[in-house]
Amino acid sequence: MLIALCDCDNFYVSCERVRNAALRDRPVVVLSNNDGCIVARSPKVKALGVAMGTPYFKVRPFLERHNVAVLSGDHAFYNRVSRQVMDVLRRFSPLMEVYSIDEAFLSLDILARKDPAGYARDIRRAVWRQTGVPLSIGVADTKTLAKVAVHHVKRNRLSQGVFVLPRDAGERDAILRQTPVEEIWGVGRRLARGLRKIGLTTAEALRDYEEAALKGYGIRVVQMAYELRGIPCYALRERREPRKSVSVAKSFGRPLSSYGDLAEAAAAYVADAAERMRRDGMMATCVQVAIMTNRFDREAPQYAQGIDVRLAEPTEYTPTLVKAALRGIEEIYRSGYSFKKVSVVLAPLVPRQAVQPRLFAVADRSRQRRLMRVVDSINASGEELIWLAGSGEPGRRSWAMRRDHPGGAERVNTERSAESASERIIPLG
């Protein structure tokens, strides 16, 4: 079995270049939530020695001297581009596992047996032509070896962006010998330190180490060694467990004090969360909203409050979800404060097919679903072409603008727990 790992190059930067061709030849960095740290760098910025995760304020003068474009992360846009890339990749394999926003494993067992490198180049060209996003593709017998192959592509800057791990034992040993243990899939900093203490500094060393000794580090490390030998331990998983919640949290580019600005931001967040929820075939039973001031500003008065707004029945209809969120914002809003952040959580979620329609339901659920399907398909082009009037026009949303970088974009956090936003509960419907 052959597995191809398709890894988008500098994905956030590539997305920004898709949107703005003027950035193609310019060094670019993308910032994290609240513009705190650098989370993506173009190759030119890497060559300048700017490390991933560097706080922006520490390197701001340096970046300005080198004419680096500094952009706020727009994760809603990145998610749309990711879906476009994955849709293209699906056409090249009967089995695909979306591993992250910018990575996917493809099974190439039958399709690419004769010429895996040529087939991988076809994949890369198709993605580039249809999305404008460059790919690095590594092909090997296992997921872990495919990761090694991608590392080889990026380290050696292979012009065609494709590398098939050689089957010749000597050539393969040379590749694994050049691969630091830190670059092995699943090896974090702590594990890497432990492996280095016993002399395992490369992928080759880990592959050849005695299995009994590796068991002390856990079954996962033993499986890594097997995978490096070409023995599959990690199967491709076409489907993931359904998510239980969808959340969007944002730190504003500038403090907001008016109810109108907070309501507009919450409406935009709900629309983004609802789109992702529908894509997974889920419906929301409750909308959680929270607002908070800047806890690091000790001179300003502090206020933080959250609320759960329960829905009369599960729904995927954005206007209904927005109505619930705005009712929650109205309930918890207090004047006289400068707010730094609004968060929205749709949770708990239930599968669409598991929801039974109410006998005397007022809303026409099938009509609502058709409308949302049309809106989602149009916005799937990458840009937000259709939006709710209450969420403000994209690109002109005052709450999304940063003081020093006009046109700053949304920042989305999908890791918040569903429980953390709620302090009080009110029903809706």
C-alpha cells in the first residue's frame, strides 16, 4: 500500500497570497489571535531568522525594516480555502484522511502503482491550478514514512515538490539517517529529549533500536519504529468522530464599548460557526455567548459574563442561531466597559439525521436547509460573498480592524470548551 501525505506549503501565507497577488514576491508573516505571536512565515521571513511563535512586538521594528507584510489571521477564510484544497484531493483517491487544516493522507495503492511520482505531480498541479495553494507531497509505505518524505521535500526544496521514499535499502537508510528524531511524526520535545538521552538522534536509530527497550516509552514509540520499518500501524481514517461543539472566539483589534458593535461581532461569529457545523451534518441545541474586558489592563474596570440560550428545537438555520446569540448579548451587556473579546459556542451538537421534526413546527425546516445550502455553496469560493446584514460587511467591520494594520481580519479559536462560556441559562422559543 502506498500513502501520500499532501502538505500545503506555509498554508496561512499561501492563503493570503491567493487573496492578494501583490504578496507573491513579498515576505509575509501571519499573526495569532490578538496579533500576539507569529504563526506563519513565508520562506523569505524564515531566511531572515524569524522563529515561529516569536511575539510580534519583539520583532516589529525588524520586520518593518525588511518590508515584511504583517497580516492578522483570517481563519474563516483559511478554512474555506482548506475545503477547496481537500475537494480537489478527493478526486485523486478513493480513501482520504483529512489530518489537519493543511494536511491530508491519500491512499494511492492502485491508482499510482506504476508511477507514484508522476501521479503525485498531477495532484500537485491540479491543486495549484484550482486553488493557487502549493503542495509538498511525500509518498511511502506508511504514514510515518510519508511524513519523513515530506520533510525531505521541504528540507531540500525539491523543485517539483514531490518525493517518493526509495525502496532501495541503502538509499532509504541514508534518508532516515538525515532525519532528526524531532521530525518523526508524533515525537514532541519531551519525547525527543528522552530518546536523545539513549542515543536515538535520528529516524534510522529509532527504527533499528531494540523493541523491548522501546516498550518503556510506550506503545506509541514501538509503533513509530514499526512504521519506520515499513510496517503499517496507523490505518487511514476516512471519518473522524463527530464534533460536540463549534466555537468562535475573538480578541478585538481595539476595545469596543457599544452594544451594536458587540452584537455585530457576535452575529458574524455565529454565521461562521454555523457554516462549519452544517458541513459536519450537525445541528445546535444551544447557543452560548460570552463577553469580557481586557484582564491585563489593570487600570480599566473589569467585567466578564456568559450565558446559555437554549433553543426550542435543534437547528442549523443561521438567522435563528443569530437571534439567540443577540438575545444573550442583550442580557449580559453592561455599559461603561471597554470589551476586548466576544466568544460564541454552538453546543451541544446533534446529528442532523437524528433530529425528528416537531408535529406543529412553525418553521419550514426543508426550506431553511435549502437556503443555507445555497449560501454555503456560494461562500465556498473562499470569500464571504453572502452575509447577514446584522454581521456587518466583510472588510468594513469596525470591530475587526486593528489600530496599526487597517483591514485586519477575524481571528477564530476552535479549541475552547463548550462549558467555559456559560454562567447563566435562559430559554429561547
